[in-house]
Amino acid sequence: MSAELSLFYFFAALAVGSALSMVLNLRNTVASAMSLVITMVSLAAVYVLMEAHLVAVLQIMVYGGAIVVLFVFVVMLLNLRQDDFPPGRQRGAKALGVVLVVFAVIKLLALLPAALPDTVAALPEGFGGYRDVGTALFTRFILPFEATSLLLLSALVGAVVLAKRRLD
Amino acid sequence: MEIPIELVVSLSAILFGIGVVGALVRRNIIVILMSIELMLNAVNLAFVAFARMHGTNDGHVFVLIVITVAAAEVAVGLGIVISLFRNRDTTNVDDVSLLKW
Amino acid sequence: MIEAPNLRLEALAPFAFVAIGSLVVLMGEVLLSRSESMRNAPSVDVRIGTILSFLSAGFLLLAVVVAAQAYMSNTAWSFNVDNPMMRLDRYANFAIGVIGTAAILVCALSADYLNGLRIHHGEYYALLLIAVAGMILMVSAVDMLLVFLGLEMMSIPIYVLAGFDRRKLRSNESALKYFIIGAFASGILLYGMALLYGATGATSFDGIRAGFDPDNALAIVGLGLLVVGFAFKIASVPFHQWTPDVYEGAPTSVTAFMAVTVKVAAFMALVRVLTGAFETTIEPLQDILWVMAAATMIVGNVMAVIQENVKRMLAYSSIAHAGYLLIGLVAGTGEAHAAVLFYLFVYVFMTLGAFAVIIVLAHRGKDAERFDDFAGLATQRPALAALMVLFMLSLAGIPGTGGFIGKWSLFGAAVKAGQVPLVIVAVLTSLVSVFYYLRLPVVMYMRDPSDEPRRMTTSSGEGFALLVCAAVVLILGFFPSEGPGVLLLDNLRVLHWARDSVAFLP
Amino acid sequence: MSILDTHLLTLVTFLPLGAGLFLLALNAFVAVPSDLWRGVGIATTTLVFLLSVRLWVLFDPTATGYQFVEHMPWLPDWGVNYFMGIDGISLLLVMLTTFLMPIVLLAAWDDVKKSVPSFIFHNLFLQTGMIGAFLSLNLFQFYVFWEIMLIPMYFIIGVWGGPRRIYAAVKFFLFTMAGSLLMLVAALVLYYLHFDQTGALNLDLVRIPGVNDALPALLDTDVPLGGEAVWWKTQPWLFVAFALAFAIKVPMFPFHTWLPDAHVEAPTAGSVVLAGVLLKMGTYGFVRFAMPLFPVAALQFVPVIFTLALIGIVYGSLVAMVQSDVKKLIAYSSVAHLGFVLLGTFALNLEGLEGAVLQMVNHGLSTGALFLLVGMIYERRHTREIADFGGLTRVMPVFAVAFGVVTMSSIGLPMLNGFVGEFLILIGTFLADPVTGAVAASGVVLAAAYMLWMYRRIFFGPVTHEENERLVDLGLREKMIVVALIVPIVWIGVHPGTFLRRLDASVIELVRVMESRGADVASVNGGQTSASMAAEVAARLSPEQAQVALHREEGPR
Amino acid sequence: MAETIGKILFVLLVVMGAFLPMITWVERKQSAVMQDRIGANRANIAGITVLGVLHPLADVLKLFGKEDFVPAGANRVMHLLAPVIALVPAIITLAVVPFAGVYDFGGENPFSFVIADVDWGLLYVFAVGSIAAYGTIIAGWASNNNWALLGTVRASAQMISYEVTMGLSVVGVFMCFQTLSLQEMSLAQDSSFRLLGFLEHFGLFETLPGWLAWIQVPTWGIFLQPMGFVMFLTCIMAENKRPPFDLPEAESELIAGYHLEYSGMRWGLFYTAEFLEVPVIGCIVTALFLGGWSIPFLDTQTLIGGIGSFFGEGFATGVVLVLHVHAFLAKVVIMIWLQMLIRWSLPRFRYDQVMDLCWKIMLPLSLVNIFVTAVVLLWFQEVVG
């Protein structure tokens, strides 16, 4: 097993483990958030292994640095307690859903080896770096790149409208 | 190539599954949102892996857009949660049929 | 240095107008409230609201006019020639026209309603316009990336709009449910896109089409997830449960906007995706859509019967209509897609009309949304009651209304494609639908009014919206393709528009 | 012919709606007094009746095919045309409609007090719907009118009806809609079948008369009988879909349950129109669409329909017998009477068909009259229970006489209209199937039984109720109504030829079309082919009439 | 590998071993000087105080001796982990800081005095900086104390907010140097340009007259992006939460903020992290704006050429390496001094002022800066070529 592969296994295990602990942690929302951060960071490591450097950095910056912080922030701000969330109905349906999802994932995993080619394309110079991806963003993907600004504006306005304390 | 792509995609499928399950079974809105973020992360991982496999950076661009959108979604989602819980304090708690669907 | 991409700005014109409009409205409110708030404070909000609604309607109108112009000139522009992620062709222009018109009507309906709810205007209209901009991207996209981006740009403002009446718990909850389901759905949709990218190495429709191999499990799973993701957006069974709660809780003007434009955008994008990126005749896709269509029609119509709240009833009715529209996708022929487009056109105006009546009746910040609230309306506001009957009949598909022509064309195309069992399901369920659509006429005409005070005025904006909806529903009921040459009717050739638009699908 | 004559059908159809809309618009700006509304309503319908009389006069009874044809493209994308035309069968039904409407409005003068403008408008709207349906020769157009007339009827029952009006109105609407939606699917199937075979997008029932290169019409389509064809493209299924729609409307047993509710809860005017005209829509649909389009399947289903019709006759009569409510009694009698009409229709011979059409008119007249009379007494006593009356002859002699005449007409007393129709139908049925005829004849007896028993309980004997002593006899308006109704009742009874002669050509044409589309009509109707029918008709004509007819046959179309 | 370990050791030695204790001492002394008092001078070994230099040592000893207290109801693991999480980002940031340039010693690869010479160094800095927030967040939340929680909320809000502006304020620098690697940026700053050269393009001069051409300026970030420099420095100091931006721990309002419930060396670790950030900030600012290791007006080639002509190329390179390291450290020291100066000169802001400064002043300014930079660059591209 090469160093890269063992790194991958390490981070994959870390990601799955912390993801599970996020979902299964029933007591503590902040701990869930922290688990999520660990997942994110391990995924960033996997991205680096996949030569996606820019994505890896942005993963940490945006997910780790902004999104999860925001989660934690809200948890602290609202001081949410567990009994704020009453037990739900339709437990049977949910159990069924879970079983279905698990089954589907297993099925997908079984299908994967046949569906994917064995060979991998040769990577161009600078693949996944900020120059490569950035150039793509500003040329071929200029439209989505620019359009994202409007999306962010709407999120900005929306978040302010919804969370603003005073109504005037 | 050191890491087989199918391993990475498998990892993404597992994470996606965990995310879906989390979003399905958890009652806590924040955790549901986090599970959805986990789903998006799994998507990103799949994109990155496939980008590696195809050797095109379209996947990376897609991931960047997804990350941006995820940030926007979270901002709005948490805004909604805040406005809801602000109201809840001032009105009758019994009225909240919150997430009982 | 980076080579500058080869851009055609005119392809972005409708989008740009709407986007600029959102910025202007956002700034406009600030400037207006600064300049006027000193004097005459109580009515200033009302005036600002009117001005902003006009402003945003104006920008939407610009977009619609540009789209119409582009439609007439029969062009297909791409913004970025090197990597055409969107194409402003007739199909897109048709969609933009419909969505834009619907949004204009929503603007006309909103000003007074928002004043009643004491909701701030600036952000409302800005978000509305951004949502429309997202829809424009979505329907003109020929790349999964832009489909996704448009979808989100449409959804995020609407999440906020649903929760806009933030003093009300119901509105908050509506927003939350819509948000969670929407975000969940986009996760699923995205995973589908990721798998498709993995299977085909492309995100553009053409690329996916070229690389699509029906025997590749990854591609099929991706397609399935994609359809499921869309199913959430179009509120198809079994991903429909959010609809009634969300429709009920959101402010009615937002509900109208949601019910109408989102459905148009999502459906037209779905048609574009399915026809653009896949062979529509893929076996599993057909089967999935068949089951979804049948289940959606049955569940939507049956559940609508037991509702006591008009908004909930309309929510289930919109689910049911999604079912009818899915028939068109199952049929999969160009004719069926044209029928879907026509049906969507009619659906916009009849549904909007129905919501408009509810909005007109909203009194002192309280919606008239229970069936009992409509009791005896015919004696107090006969014209309004008559219009509501018209919209209900159209929704039920009674001849003489656009709804019938829509069903006729849709069912006809499906019959032609050999989907008779599905059509039989459709007509049987629409029989059920008659039952609940008739409830409103029943309470309005056949019951005595209650003692509660009722709003007796209609603002000019509301009147305008109502008249437009009623006129379109009626005219399309008799002259869907070629008018008798009187007035402007000759120019309203929706059926031809739909058909010409569909010609641009591969 | 003047423009008025060339567009007579359009005028007859849309004049009421136009007037109604005009008044409605006027009403929005100036308050029009209720009496003016009533007056204008009656004037409009009377004008329409006069126009239809002109139609009657100009109608050429010897010509086969459709007359006064108007043809205009409407929705060319689907081959939907505005296609109006009239033949003998629809002429009679249109006459019935236009004749009944002014009477109905006159009768409702005092009856309806709530929102009069709306009431008049709905009636005028309804009239347009009914006439339009009778005159439509395009399947789509027919469907539009067929459905559209549900709306005013729904409101008439629901708004101005009795205590359970909402239930009745919704039930009426849903039942009718149920059938017609399946018909819609069948129409679509037929349409594409036609398109596949002929390549023509056309929903016209027949080719445009007098146009040589007219597009192939639906009657040119060869609907598969089964075998290789996909099941839903075959005649039996399509026929069932169409027949279901019409059977519900007729209403044929077991689809009749909406009828008593609707009749009882509807206001008098509504009941009259419902019984008088709307029920005919179903039988008319069989004659005009279901039978010629799917002749072979129609023949296959003759036994079923005979059986159901017989059940309807016997069951309707028996149930009518035990009713305590006069209106309900009449409602169930309608079920029985329309069973006769169905029998005659599916007997498919000259006598049966002509009798059936005539009986449609008869039933419209006599049942309509009965409802009107019941309405008159209801206005006075606000009850329709038979038990609440008794001995009215003494208090209201004119009323009693009128009621008596109409009752006799309903029973089928010779010299009154009912006799002619039922007699012809029975002859036709005997020719086709003696056993059925025999059972049907028993229905006549039953009808006599319950009607006469009802009449006796209401009018004879002592006055048992105090209130009945003070009843006032018919006023001038009511007398006018009664007289107006009794005139045609007697006319048909005494000289049915006036009406039957206008049916000959059309009925023969119907049979001819069915034969030409592969149906061996003679096998079920007792041996009559269209040729033998034509001969029989010709034999009845005087030589010079025959000469004229012959000349017309040869002359340029 | 050995090379990397050597670099790591050097960096740790310099920053952790030399700067860190020095800073704690300087902090006291400089504040004392500024406030006209004597400052720390008591700690002694056998009566030798050496101007209080021994204080840091005493502090550490004292902190190790204190009780490591975990409050009741606190999340124990998180509570214990938080200081470490706070400290680690500060240290690992140093991985991408170039202490000296790239030198060709004739080996297989040229020697670059950066631990990890990655292409996306600056992004790495931001990424690590964004993780830094977790230390405070976890600390405040795990303490189960409302004051601490409030401090945390303030801290995280402040950090997230300023991160945005910080990122935007250096966009101008990327645009000038067209790279994200700190080493490449430093290399690009290792030159100078004629300040008035642009006049040639206005047609004022055919070529600049000699005396004007002599007015030269190093191509340092601070000269190319003066606005960027000011804003970046402000933001990064706010990120560090030191006065005048120390709202999260404002003693008078929040007692002590997020580390209220900490004691002993764990509390010390928070302070270590904070102090450590000071030289780290100095390093980054130096690399971005102050020319990194470069010596003004004497670019590497000139230096190596100059010295090499006397002592030979290889030796010259070695000398230049040493010179560069010293130049860099000197600049860092200046930056540390500047930070101290600011810290002890300015009074603490109010919290709303801090946020207003970020969102209402810095953010628009940084956007304006980007636009202006873009326009100027485009102009240069078009006109100068």
C-alpha cells in the first residue's frame, strides 16, 4: 500500500467516522458541528490527494471557516436545547426510508466497479490549481461565475430580512 | 495513479447516504441542515473524483459553484431558523407543528 | 494572459434586465424612504410599495419584451460562444415570456397585499426579481451547472419570500419546510448530476447525450436521482408532502408566485434536460415517469377533496396539475411537449387568478383562505365570485376555458403516443377534481354570507391582474391558436408559440 | 336567402347568450329592474322560437343530409371546425327547446325572486348550450356545448333549488362529467384513429355537404372491430365510452340515481328544462354520434341496452308508484319513459326510430308540463306531498282539467301525443324483438297505474286539508302557459304526420350510414334495410310529392 | 526530507524560541516606556534581572504550576482540546512563509527557503486562519459559562467578518504580482521601478531625464498597494483579537471572554497563540507588502553578481541567503514593533464600531481598491504593454 493510498484510507475513515458521529450524536449539536468540521477537513485532504488543490483550500475556507462557524453561531445564539425538537411522527416511514437509503447505497457500491473505467486520464499541467480552475471560471464558465453574485446577493438580502431583530 | 477512483466514489456514496439518513431521521433542524451540507460535500467529492478521472476541470468549477451555493443556502437556512425561533419564544409553543410532517 | 472569452451580451438581455431591476429596487427603497419619510409618514409605505411594484413590473416587462422580440426574430443566442451553457432560443423565450408575465401580475397583486401585512417592500420585490432571474437561467440552460445554479437562484429567494411574513409562525414554518425540502432535493439533484458527469465526462446536455450509455449503471442512477431532484421541485408524488404546508403558510402573493412560476420554470427546465441530455425513450425513465404521473394525479386530486383551506386545496390541485403535466413527459413526443408548454401557459393564468381572488379578499392582514370565508361571496361581490368560478372551471378543465384546451391538447398528445391507460387515469382523477373545484362555487353562490366584515374594494393592480387572468383563460378557451381577427386576439397564438418553441428541443 | 337565413342556426344558438351577456353588462352599470329582466328573457326566447319556426318552414323534409350548414375553421390545428347543421331529428329537438324556454321563463315569473338577473342569464346561457349541442356536427364543438350547459344547469339547481340543492347540483354535475370525460378520451382515440387512416386532422362528423374536396370526416373512419387492434382502439370500447356518457345523461338504469335528486331539488324552471330538454341530450347523442360512429358495436350492445331499458321501464314505474312526492314520481316516470325512447332508438327500424324521436319531444312536452303544473301548485301550498292534497277538482277545476290532459298525454291516451310515440316504439320493438316488446308493453300499463293513482289521490275525493279550501285557480299567466303546452300535445296526438314526415329522411340516412359502415342493421330491427325504409316512406307519399322528392334527388346538390 | 526538517527546526527556533519570549518581554517593556513607567523588572536569577528579560521564563514556570481547572458542567474533552486548537493554526501558518529567496546551489532543485513552497500559499494562510476561529468557539462553548459564550460569539463574529475584508484587501496584491505563492510574491518584490516612469506615457517626456529616473521605489506591496497594506494590517490585527480589537475578551465587559474559565498553562496556550500571531502577522505582512526577504534597491542578481565577483558564485549565494534571512527578520521585527505601538496607543473600540469599521468602511474600501487596481493594471497593460 502506497503512502497516498494509506493516507486516503486514513482520511476516508476519519470522514466517515466523524460523519457518523455527527448524525448519531443525539445530545450535543455543537459536537455534531465539530464532527462535521473534521469530515470537511478530511475531505479537503482527500481533495489534495485528488490533485484538487484549489477546491481543497476553498473547502476548508468556506465550509470549515464560514459555514460550520455559522452553524455553531446560530446554535449558540438561539441556545437551542434538545427538547426544542419534539419527536416526530411517521417513524415507520422513516425507518423504511433509512433501510431504502442503506440498500441503495450498498447497491450503488456494488455497481461502481463495473461502471467506472480502469484507466484514468492523464492530467494536464497545473490541473486543479488556482490558475487552471480560475482561468476556466473566467473564460468558459464566466456566466455561472458572474451569476453566482446575484445568488449571493439574494442570500445576503434574505438572511438580513429574516434574521434582523428589529422590524421597522 | 495511486488511488482507485472507485474508492473515492464509494466514499462519496457512503457519505451521501449518511447525509440522507441524517436528514431523514434527525429532528434537530440544525443537524438536518448539517446533514444536507454533508450531502453536498459528498457531491463535491464525487465531482472531484470524476474530474480527476476525466482529467477535466469542469468538475472543479462545479464544486466551486456548489460550495458557493451551499454557503448561500446555509445563510438563508439559518436565517429562517433564527426567525422561527424568535417567534416561537413569543407565541404559543403548542402551535408549532415543527417538522412533524 | 487569459484569452478574453467570446461573449454575446444580447443573449443575457432578459436576465440582465431582471437582475438590474433587483438592484434598482433594492436601492430604490432606501432612497425613497430617505427622501419621503420625513413628511406624511403613515402613507409613505403605501406609496413606496406602489412605486416599487411598478418599478419591478417595469423591469420584468422589459425582459418580457426583449424575450418576445427575440422570439419573433427566431434566434438562438449563446452567451459564451466557446462554452455555450445557455441558449436563448424560442423555447427559452417562451418560458421567459410566461414567467415574466406571471411575475408582473404577481407584482401587481403584491403592493396592496403587502401593505395589509405590513411587510417591507424593497427586499420583497428584489428577491422576487432575483428568483425570476434564476428561472430565466434555468430555462435557458443547456448545461447541468447552469440548471443547478438557476434552480438555486430561483429557490433561495423563494425560501426567504415564503418566510417573509416573519411575525407569523406559519410563515416561518412554511419557509423552513420549503427550505429543508428544497435543499435536500438539490442535494439529490446534484448527486445525480455528479454521477452523470462521472458516467459521461460532461456537464453539458450535448456532452451527456453523446456519452450516455443506457447500460452504464452510473448513468442510470444519475438520471434517476436527477428526476427525483426535479420531482421535489415540481411537487410530484412521492415528493410532494411539503407543498400544502408551504403553500398554506407563505404569504398568499408568494404562494401565487411559487405555485405558478416555479412550476413553469421547473417543468420547462425538466423538459429541456430530459430532451436535451437524454433520449426520451429510455425505458426506465418512461416507467418512472409513468408511475410518478399516475400517483401524482391520484394523490393530488384525492387529497385535495378533504381540504378545508382554499390555499391547501390549491396546493393539492397544483400537485394534481403536475401529474397531468407529467403525462406530457411520459408521452415524450414533440407534440406532447408543446402541449405541456401550452398547459403551463394556461395553468399560470388560472392558478394566478384563483390566488388573486384570495388576495383581493385578504382583509386587515388576514387571508380569506378557508372555504367558509367565501360563503355568500356572490351576493356581496358578484364579479369576483364569477371570476373565481371561471378560474375553478378552468382548473377543472370544463370546455370554454383554457384549462379544457390544455387538457385536450395534453391528453390528445398522450393518446397519440399510445398512453391511453394513463389518460384514463387522468380523466378519472380530473373527475374527482371537479368535486373540489366545485366547492368554491357552492359556498360562494349557494350559502349565505357570514357576518364577518369583508373587504369590498379592489385596487387597480389587483383588478388588472384579475382581468388579465380571466381574459387569457377565456380567450384561450375559445381561440388558443388563431383568433377571429378582432382586437388583438389574433396575436395571441399560444398554441403556435408552444409548438414553435418545442421545435428548438433536440 | 338573406344573411339571416344562411346563418339562422348560429343566430338561433347564440341569440340567447348574446342577449344575456348584453343585459349582464348593462346590469353592471345601471340597475335593471327585475321585471325588465324577466321581460327581456321572455322576449328573447320568444324571438328565438320565432326564428326556429322560420327554420321549420324553410326546412326541406325530403332532403337527406344536413341543412343550413355553416362551416368555419375554428382550431385548425386539431381539425376543429365550427360546424352547424340540422336534420330532421335535431330540428324537432331544437323546436322543443325553443318552444319550452319562453314558457319556462314565463312560469318562473313569480317563482324566482332571488337574484333574477342571474337566473335569467343562466337560463339563456343554458338555452345556447342546449341548442348548440343539438346543432353541432363537430365532435369537439359538440363536446364543448355538451359540457358548457352543465354550468348554468348546475347553478340553476344549486342556487334556486330546494333544501338539498347543493347535494343535488354537485351530484348532477359529477355524474354527467364522469361519463363525458371518458367520452373525451374516446373522442381523442377516434380522432387519432381517423388521422392515422386518412391523414386528415378533422373532427367533423360528416363531410361538409356540397363541397367536393372536403376532408374525410369521422364517419369515413373505419374503426377496428377488435382482433389485431389494441383494445382501446376498437369499436366496443369506444362505443362503451360514448354510450356511458349518453346513458348517464338519459339516464339509463343503473346510472339514473342523480335524476330524482336533481329533479326534486331543482326549481320548477330547472326541472322543466332538465326533463324537457337535457335528458334528450343523451338519447340524441346515441342517435347522432354513438350509433353511426360505432354501428357494429352498437348492434352488439343492443341486447344489453334492451335489457337495461326494460329494467329502467319497469323499475322506474314501480319506484314511481311508491313515491309520495309528486316531483319524485314524475322524475321516476322519466326514467321509465326514456327507457321507451332507448328501446325505440335501438330497435333501429323506421317505426322505432321515428317513434323514439317523437317520444323525446312528447316526453319533453308532457313531463315539462307536469313539472310546470306541479310548480304551480307548489307555489300555492309549498308542498308536493300527494298526501297533502285531495279533492282539488272542486277547488281548482281548470287546474284539474289541465293536469288531467297532461297526465293522459303522459300515459299515452290516443289522440294525445304520448300515444303516438309509445305506439310507434312498441311496434318497432315488437318488430325487432317480440319478447322485449311484450315486456315493454307492460310498462305502459304500469305508467297508467301510477299516474292515474296519483291523479286520483290529488284531485278526487273530499278536500282533506283545510288549507286546500282556499286555493285559487289558475291565473291568466298560468292559463297561457297551460294552453301553450296543450296545443302541441294535442297536435301531435291528432296529426303526428307533421312531425314524422320531417324525420323520415334523417332516420333513413342514419340507418344507411350504419349499413355503409358495416352494420347489418336488418339483423336486429326485424328485417328493414335503409332501402326498404325508403320504399316504405315513398309509398306513403302522394305521387306529386314523390315527384318533387325524386326531382330533388336528381337535381344538383 | 532532511532539508524540510531543517527548515522547520529553523523556523520553530526563530519564531517560537526567540520571538515568542522576546515579544512577551517587549510587550511589557514597550508599554512601560510608552506609559512612562519602568515595567517588568523583578524576576531574577540570583539577583540578576537583566531589564526583566527573565519574566517570560518566570511566567511559564508559574503557569505550569497552577491548577488546570475544568469547570463543572463543561464538556471536558472539548474544554481541554480548545487551547491546542487555538495554538496550532498560528504555528502551521509559518509553513508557507518564505524566510529567504530561491537560490541555486547547483543541487538538483534550487533551494527555496520555505518549508512548503506551494503554489497556493496565500490561500493556505486564509484556510488556516479560518480554522483558527474554532479554538475560540470551542473554548467559549465548552466552558459552559455565559460570559465565555458571549465572548465566543463576539470573537467568531469578528473573525468571520474580518476574514472577508482581509481576503478582499489582498486581492489587489494578487493582481499586481499575479501569483498566490508567497515565495513568488517575494521574488516579484525583489526589484524596483522608476516612480515617475509612467510620465513617459503621457508624453511629458520622451524618456525620463536622469535625475527623475533615479527616483526609484522598490516594487513592494506597500508601494503598489498602500491602501491594501493599511486594510490588511487592520484586518489581520482584528483577526488576532488584540487591542484595540480585543472585544471578545474585553475585561471590563466580559470579564475575560472566551478563556474566562481557563487557568494554568491552558490559559497560557491561548496567550501563546495570541502572542505567536504577532510575529506570524509580521511574517505575512512582510512577505506580502514589505518585499519579504528582499533588500531594497539591491536585487538578488545584483547582490550575487556583486559579491560573487569577489568571492565566487557559491559563496556569494550563501552570503546573500544569510543577508536575506536577516533582512526578513528585521522587517518582521519592525512589524512587531508597529503592532505593539498600535496596541498600546489606541483605545479599545466599541463592538458596534468594530463591526461598522469592517462592513461599512473596510469592505467598500477594499472593493474600491480592487477596482482601482484593476483599472490601473488594465491601463498599464494597454498602454505600457
